[in-house]
Amino acid sequence: MSAEMLFTLLWKAMGQTLQMVGIAGVLGSLIGLPIGIFLATSGRGELFPAPTVNRIIGLIVNAARSTPFIILVVAIIPFTRLVTGTSIGTYAAIVPLTIATVPFFARLVESAIREIDKGLIEAARAMGATPFQIVWKVLLPEARPSLIMALTMTLVSLIGYSAMVGAVGGGGLGDLGIRYGYQRFMPDVMLTVVVVLIVLVQAVQSIGDRIARRFDRRSRKN
Amino acid sequence: MVAFEAVTKQFGGRGGKPGFTALDGVDFAVPRGAITGIIGRSGAGKSTMIRLVNGLEKASSGRVVVDGVEVGGLSETDLRGLRRQVGMIFQHFNLLSSRTAFDNVALPLEIAGMDARAIRDKVGPLLDLVGLGDKANSYPAELSGGQKQRVGIARALATDPKLLLSDEATSALDPETTQSILQLLKRINGELGLTVLLITHEMEVVKTIATDVAVIDRGRIVEAGRTFDIFTLPQHDTTKALLSSSLGVKLPEWVRSGLQPQPLSGGRVMVRLVFFGETAFQPLTARLVSEIGTDVNIMAGTIDEIAGEPYGSLVVSYPSDAAVLERAARFYAETGLTTEVLGYVG
């Protein structure tokens, strides 16, 4: 394959990957964040005690997380069609990607919030804070560095997941690697795709690390 | 200011099973404008007691009354209102790591819905009051333990509370820093007329600043009163045990282990003499020796200050024969010395 052609294919696939990861990442995190907060604060004796609902949501989250992504993609095709009007293409692929992101990010948010010293919640209660004020003024700001790390981890996983949505014609870098590199025996395409993916993941990770560090005031290094 | 009336508190015990009893019929009153200490070993129930005052825990039975209002009967909304009038400081400071000293002090004001300008006017003077005017923009990680507790105190005072609760506020600090924090609390108590209720396991803390004290053991108040009285004449074993290390009257192990409850013929009696008020300034030891004879042995002793009053304690031993004991008794009656027989040795 000519370098020019490879570049064109790569450029297009890269655009599709960024589009899928970007939109699914934003939507999935926006939905996952409140679910994660709820999971972390709705146990017995916590801020919004609702142990039964907590357990049910926990079960759903676990179920969603244990479904292999490729099965999730085909299993929800009817829902995908309902949302986007089609079951194939990049936009259609965003639906299962978003659905996979929600429970993944929610669990990360939950653990980030559970990490916060219970003494801070007690101090805020002693100041007369409402449960919502505690979430907004104490939990979220204190968890911010961990939340940024969680978002980074989610985006990296999404880049991996996005390689699988070639199955529904989602396109993207992974799909390029499979169709050209594997099915058409073009190792140079495969290698290039892998290298581009490595660079992409590295970039996301180091940007995430840097932002998280900027917000982290827990040690003297700042 | 705060009254505990027959308060009990049980934890756990769901489904008919009895739980752990943290407080067992506590009656206690905290006088307004004073610094009151509750002292006890860990697990004695003191943390539970202080948490009942601002409703962080609810009593299982009995009443906790703060400034005329029964805490247990308040709705969540009213409880939040009460909490804004009761400041609290903590052993581990509980400052938000993501906020500067200034913003930590501002937090209770934000929670109370105060606007940014009013908050600015309020926080600066508070940081000055606790001696951290130059640390407004420092994050907790950049402050020492003592400085963090000062931020904690400024934060607790932000909403102009009438009552300050201190939960082991100096237990994580070194002795020198502890003293400076205690002096700050004392100053605040004096300047702002704020009632302070503190819990601690350190006698040193109570001795330094509390005018009143309650001793708690296994969920019960075993002794309460003026700090000076409790410290000079402890009645309960728990108090004595807590005191012995702090007042320097701890006897060497080899002496203590040899103590017998009954006199031994030809043996000696071990007596603790307590000097305070009038007797603290008189040369009574010399007179004791001349009254009883020269065979008086000093085993341990201390001179100290409790809640600002001079106090001395001396452990002596002398022969336990009838004639000596009678002379000693006459001498004690004459001088008004307070004594306590610790035991007898051979």
C-alpha cells in the first residue's frame, strides 16, 4: 500500500476513533458520575441511605461490567437502532461504547469517593452542611485528582473497546488494523495502527496525569 | 449550657440482639462560659458523649439539652441550624486538602450561605486570631500539625458559635504544640466568652485548662466536679489510675508491688500527703519530721499547678506503731493536711 493511501486511511480511522471515544467518554462519564456518587453515598448510615436501591444498582453495574463488550455491542442492537436510527456506523457504535463506559466509570468514581477520609464528612456534618453540600463542597473537590485519574483510565479503556466496534461498522483504528492488517495480510498497516494507538494512549495518560497532579494538594510537592 | 439527663447510647444490636452500650445513664451538666473536660480511657464513651451534643449521634434514651433545646427532638433542618452554632475541632484536624487555610475557614460560612464579600471580611480576622494571618494561602499539606489545628479552630469559630466541642484536639500533637493550642483555647474562652467542652485521655490537658472535669469509665460518669478538687482528692479508682501518671505520684514498681492492705508488725505505713490552698505554702514537711521523729522516708513527690492553683503531693513512709500513728493523726488534724493511706510495708 502506498504511504499516501495508508495515511488517508489512518487519518480517517483516527478521526472515527477520536469521535467515538470522545463522545462516548463524555456521555458515559456524565451518566456514570452521579451513579458512582450514589453508590458511594447510599449505603446504610451514609449520606443518602438507601441500601436496597444501592444493592440493586450495584448488581446492574456488575452485570453490565461482566458482559463481554463484543456481546454487549450485538445484544443491544435494537436499542442502538432506537437511539440512532441505525445499527451500523460510527454513530451507532457510540451507543454500546457509552453503555460500557457508564458502569466502568461509576465504579471508579465510587472508589475515588470512598477513599476520602470519613472525618471530612463528619466535620462537614458538624458544620451543618446538607448532604448535597457535602457532595458538592467536600466529596467532589477532595476526590478531584482521583476523578481525573479515573477519567483518564476510562478513556484509555475506551480506546481499547473502540477497536471492537468494527463488528458493527464503527470504523476506527482497531477496525483498520483488523481489516487491512489481519484480513488482507498487510503487516505494515497493522504495525502502524498499533504504533498510532500506543502514541494515542500515552498522550491521553500523560495529559491526565499532569492535570491530576495539578489538582492534587495532598502532599508537599506542589 | 449542655445537660445530659439519664442518657444511654447503644450501638449495633439489630434484630433484637443487644448491641454495645457506649453510654449507660449519664447525668452531667456543662457550665456556661467555662472550659469543661471529659476524661476517660479509649472506649470509655467520651467520643459518643461529645457527638451527642451536636447530634452526630442520637441518644438511645434520655435527653441531651443544648442551650435549652433538646437535641434529640430536632428535625434535620433544625439540627443543621444548631450545628452552625456549635463549633467542633478534631484530633486529625479534618481539613480539606483541596482548600487553602483561608478556604477551609470559609467553608462553614459558604455552607451557611454567606456571600463572598462577607466571607472575606470574616476569615481574615479569624486567621489573625489564631496566629496564621500569613498562612492564608497555604494548603494543609504545607502546614505543621499545630498550624493545622489552628486552622481547625478558626474554622470552628467562623460561625460565631456559643459552644466549642474539642474531640481529642491535641492528641496528635507533640507536648509543646499541645501547650500552645491549649493556651489558644484558653484565650478564646476568655476573649469570646465561649463555652468549651473537650474530651481527652490526657490528664495534662484537663489539668492545664479545664476548670471542671468529669471522669468517664465504661459508659458511666464516675466522678465529676471542679478540676482542682477531683485532682487533689480523687475518689474513684479510674481517676486515680488516670492521675497517677500525670501528677508524678506514681510509686516505683518495687514499692507498689510490696504494699499490703493490713499493717505488719514492726512495719511501716505509706501515706500520701496532699498540699493545696493554705497548706501549699507552709513548711509542713519539716514539722512532720519533728512531730513523728526522724524516721520519715520520702518515697515520691511533686509540686504542680492545677487549673491555676498550686498543688503538692508527697508520699512518705514511717513506722506503723500505735504511738507514731497517733502523733501523726494529731498533726494532720491540727494542720488540716489531707492524707491518704496507700498501704503498709514490712
